[in-house]
Amino acid sequence: MGSTQRTDDPDTMSRVRNTISRARETGVEPVLDVLEPVFDALEPVYGPILDSVLLKLATAGTALIALGAILNEGVWAAIIAVWGAGLLLAGLVLYGLVWWRRN
């Protein structure tokens, strides 16, 4: 199972920062000057999600719940929402247990 804690290892540099450096090489500087502060402000949120399989599972559950709400009628909307709730709960509970055991 992958680590649920972030590391300061240079090899685990944020994917967004890699995208920014590649975009700079292609010459889209003006857009990046606007977006970089947004990425920096949101990194405490998306950073742990990108580094943790369990938080990705919980995020997928949230997306399925939203999809079920958008469909909003029929059996499939309910099935998708229930699966999403299960993934969300499993991801958050297991992440919490791993976090608790490490601390």
C-alpha cells in the first residue's frame, strides 16, 4: 500500500509544478503567472490527495455521489450514489486508521 503521508523527497515533486515548468518551456507565461498563486494556495488540498491511494478512493466516491445526484432518477442513480458513499466511507475510514496508527 502506498504512503499516505507526503515526503520532502525531491523525486516526489508535485505534478502541478512539473506541468507549470513544462508549460513555461512552451511559452504560456501570462496564463501561468495568474494560475501559479492559485496552485500554490490549493496545494495543501490536492497534494495529499495525489499522494494517497485512500484519499483518491474517497475522491472517486465523492464524484460518484455527485454523478448520482446529477442523474437524479432511476435505479442507476441510486446504485451509483450508494457505491460512491461506500467508496467515500471506506477511503476516509481507512485513511484515518492509517494516519492514527502512524501518529
